[in-house]
Amino acid sequence: MTTEPILTESGPATGRPVLVLHGGGGPLTVAPLAEHLAAHAHTLLPTHPGWNGTPRPVGLTRVADLAAAYLRLLRDRDLSDVLVVGSSLGGWIAAELAAADTEGRISGVVLLDAVGIDVEGEPVRDFFALDARGVAEYAYHDPERFYVDPATLPAERLAAIQANMATLRVFSGGPAMSDPGLRARLADITVPTLVLWGGSDRICTPAYGKEYAASLGNARFAVVAEAGHLPHLEQPARTLALVDAFAAETARR
């Protein structure tokens, strides 16, 4: 990747490095998570190239390309004992990143309703076929709380959302939201991994999440009740308590 991602850093410089990877909705969807972790850790929150109007280098079209770019970031900064936290597409990137980390820089991974694998009988919902109401219905336990009527948004905001969705389509490969080869690579990931899932997620169901965890070499699975695809936004207290406990458990320092 020839263009460095826009990177927001927060928290103590001497704290454990935590790389927070956003999903298709952009960095705002994980900003509260990064802010929480920054109380004790040095958080790095990149904007993936192509999101929020940022440039996407020619040839950067696969999730594996993003993972390789973030692995270079860890190497360039000589970071170790890194906790990687990824939501949705960001979880897919985190899984690819952990699979490619042959130097042991990563000491823990948290996957929040990650996509990226194929599970028979549990296909990922075709997100691109949903309107705003459909997104709220499938992605949230309490859709009325999170539904936003597109008619109430300014034109520039609508254009930004559409541009982000176009970029998401490039990296995800369209409706499938998966790489057929990823699942076989997950077994090689032996770093401790916490797979968290919203119990009401209908974009990718808890049954899909359970299979995701079972495919990893060293993972445990936990369901967050009364939450959908973004449990850290819908049930922050429950979700962050699980993340904090896992972070403390996996820290090498």
C-alpha cells in the first residue's frame, strides 16, 4: 500500500498497543470502543483506504491487502504484545492479520460479529440488498433505537454513505462477504481469540459466529444478549466488560 492510512491514536504512549479495525460503517462505529480502551492502552484506529473519502491505491482490492498493510504498520513501528479488535469487516481483516503474523507481534484478537467465512446453512445476509429500514431490522436488537431515515440526512452525508458502501463492495467481494479460503487458514491462528456475537444479529447469526470460533485454533465464543451486529454500540457495558477481561488475560506485560 503506497498511501498510509489515516490513523487516530489515543491513550498512553507506553500502554499496550491496541489496533481497532472498523467495519463497513466506518471508524465512527468503533470510535467509542477505541475511546474506552484508550483509558489504559495505546489505541490505533485507522480509517481503511477508500472510506470517508480517503484514497484507495490502485490494486488494493482485497481484505488480505488491508491485513498486509496493517501488518507492515506493526512492523514499521516495531510493535509487540498487540491486541487486535475488529468489528464485522474489521473482524475479517483481524483474522487475516493474525493468520499472517508469523513474528508473534499479536498477543490477542477480539472478533465482534466478524464476517469472512462460508458456513453451510448460515449465509451472511446480502447487506447491499437492504434499505435503511432493513439494515436496522437485521443489524440491531432494537431497530427503532438505531434506525435513521435517509430523508432526514443531508445530501453530502448520503453521498458519503453510498461511497463507503461502494468501497465495502470492492473489499468484501459483494453480497457473499467471504473468502472461500479463509476458513482453512483460521485453524493456524493459535493466538488467544475472543469471538463475541450479538445474540440478535441477523446479518450473520450467532450460529455463524459459533462456527467461526470453532474454526480458529485457540478461541472461545460468547454471546452478548439483547444486541445485534454491533454489540459494542447496543450493549456497551456488557461487551466492554468481556473485552476488558480478555485484554487483561492476554497482556504479556
